[in-house]
Amino acid sequence: MGHTLIVEDDEDSARMIAALVAREGHTVMCAHSIAAGRRMVAMQRPDLLLLDLHLPDGNGFDLLNEPEIVSDTMLVLMTGQASLETSIKALRLGAADYLVKPINPQHLKGLLSRLIAPSQLRAELDEVQELWRETGRFGHLIGRSQPMQRVYRQISRVAGTAVTVFIHGESGTGKELVARAVHDLSRRREQPFLAVNCGALSPHLVESEIFGHERGSFTGAERQHQGFFERAHGGTLFLDEVTEMPLELQVKLLRVLESGTFMRVGSTQVQQTDVRIIAATNRDAGEAVARGTMREDLLYRLNVFPIALPPLRERGDDIALIATSFLQDLARQEGGSKHFTPGALARLAAHRWPGNVRELRNVVQRAWVMASGNEIDEEWLPAGDSAAPGIEAEAARGRPLAPGALNGHRDSAAAPPDAGEDQIVIEVGTQLADVERRVILATYERCGRHKERTAALLGISMKTLYNRLKEYQQ
């Protein structure tokens, strides 16, 4: 049970909100002006402050000019519209959330169930930071480099608020782990965390998967289906590769972000949702807007608090730290113990890691399997001077790729351009994006359009392959 102060100039609204709060077992007081709010704060410090922005004697923010007044109070703004401006103000003031008028009883009930004092959040964050100093782990993330320390500071700042987070980073950098860290340090931690790869969902079913559908709404809809927004109610919904979402669905997502409402496919009944959105992309969102594949207004609504994840090649000693951590995980799973030789660690540090942490995990797993003793040396590690062993080096020389180049090994003798179907010719000056496209498509055809074999041969994830093939319209 906690004590709530409601600062709202509309007396009827204040009484209605007070009744809802009292029904949840909280003590409650109401003030109808800034001056009255100050007096009541002086009488009893509230655990929760529900603050209207428009009051007869000034702006609601004026009550917060003296931070010590509400130093350990959970602040929630009440506003007539969940605008981008409101989100930014809420972030700047450290507001835990904001409620859109007219107040939805379910949203208010959910908010009261997540009542955690700011001091408790700070104490828990201190524990996470202490663990990072000892082990290099920040939640599920690993790293001590300066770029990652910046990411940790951003996570720490935004986790306790309700604002939307937009994570940018190359494929395999750990965007979902960042989203999970934000959720785990937030007041929603006890509620669901659901991750959705917008690029991997079937274009015909993506709306149904996200918003749900009614029985009989389309062929095969034999029962009512709850979408991700309903299943994540009260928690966090992570929309990965959001730039891959169809434009018509982006309009509906924008509506949810602005109003907190949606409708299932085949239904006319409006559903309420209380979900925090964290979005991510491995593409340039600005370019997606320029190409017309992403709505500009949606980008502005998502990009309230951007977090840029650095690629692994820019993280220095984190490479060895992460690789060693993967070895320890394998030791726990498989039994036994193995370690990298100094030469192996040097080889890992020299590699460019185009697949980032995901590629590093795959390399460590392969090296673990292939190493016969307790030491892992350079034999089964990638060459350190190329982004993809054998491929980029040959492409730069304008020479055809030998059969072994497609699985990471360079043939000692260069084959002629017409040497067979396992080879392609890359001319000097070919753009890297085109090199990647040609290699992926050639390997895909060589594998009989079998996606799992193609991904394994190229050393990339199924998710990356799926996204590339979709981009190439294959």
C-alpha cells in the first residue's frame, strides 16, 4: 500500500481518479492547484504523484522546480494526448509514466501494481553496475569498452521511464539484449517481455500476429487469436527490424502508440493496451523514410530515445572478454574446460567481425568442437585481415571465388572465370553490397534454395539470410 497525491484542477476528474486509486488499497489526497499541491507534499511525501500539466496557477512542471520535494516519489504525468513532446518532457523529468485523459481504469490499475520507489530502482541499478565492475556483465550484455559503457549509461537513464526506445545497430550486435536490459531494470520487469521480428513474419499474417484476429475473420481462422499487443499487456513489446513492417501496418502501429488502442483483425471492438514499445533496426531508418518504406511520422514517434549499438570491431578488448565468456558457457553445457592460446586471442582481435557478436559465438562454438585438446589455437579461427575469410580478399583482386571460398577457405590456385558453377567473378570496383548480393544468391542456388544449408555455408544466421532474400525478392 502506498500514498498517492493527485494534482488535478477538474474536481470531478480528481474524485474519479481518487476512487480508483483508493479501490487498489492506497491512501489518496487531492490538490487542485500547484500551491495546494506544495502544501500537501509538505504534509506527507507521496509515493505516487499523478500530476496534471495544466493548472490554474501555472504549469504542473512548476511543482517540480525543487527536486527535494519529490526526490523519492514516482512521478506520472496526466495529459490529454500522448504526444512526442510529452514523451520528451517525461524523460527529462524522470517521469515513470504518463496517463492519457480520460484516464483508463485498467491503465491506472496496472500503473499502481508497478509502484516502485525511485530509491529502490537506484539501489538495484547500483547492484547491476557493481556486478559489471566485477565481471564485465551488464545484465545479459558483456563488455567494458567505452562505447558499451555509453550504452549502459543510456539503459540506466531510460529504463525507469516509460518513453519509447529505438535501438540502431548492425545485425548481430545484441539489440534484443539491450531491449531485455531496459525491461529488466524497469517497473514492468514482472510482466511479459515479447520479441517480434517484423521481417520474419509472413506478410499475410503479420497483422494477425501483432494485433490478433477474431474467429472466422479469414480462411483458416478457426478460433480467436490474441496478438502480441494483448499477450504483452503490462509489459514490454520489442519490435525488431521495424523498418521491414508493411506500410499499411505502420499506420495501425502509429495509432497504438498515440492512443493505446487497437482492433483485432475482423473485429469492430476497440481494445486497450498498456505496453511499452522498444523498436530496433539494422538499417538506416532515415534512408528507409527516403525510400518510402517507412513512414516519417512513425519514425519520429519511435525515435524518442535512440540507442546506437557499436559493431564488435569497434569494441577492442571486449572481443576476448565475450569469446572467453562463450567458452565458459560451453564448458557448463558440455563439460570439460578449454582456453584460447595467446595467438588465438590475437587472431580474434584482428578479425573484422561482419556478423558481430553472433558470428563470434558461432566461431567459438566451431572452435570448441574442432579443438582436440584443452587449447584452442588459430587453426579453426577466421583470418584476421578480412571481413569474410577468403571472399573479400579474392573479390578485391577481381578474381573468381573458388569453391572453398564459399565456406570460408581460400583455394591456393585461382580458377579461371569459366571454371564451373561453384565460382563467380567479382570485378575490381564492385560495390560491397553487390558483392554480398551475388555471393548470397549464388550460394542459395548452389544449395538448391535450401535456406538452412545456405546460412550454414555462409556463416550467417537464418534471420540475416531471410532478410537479405526478402530484400532481393527471392
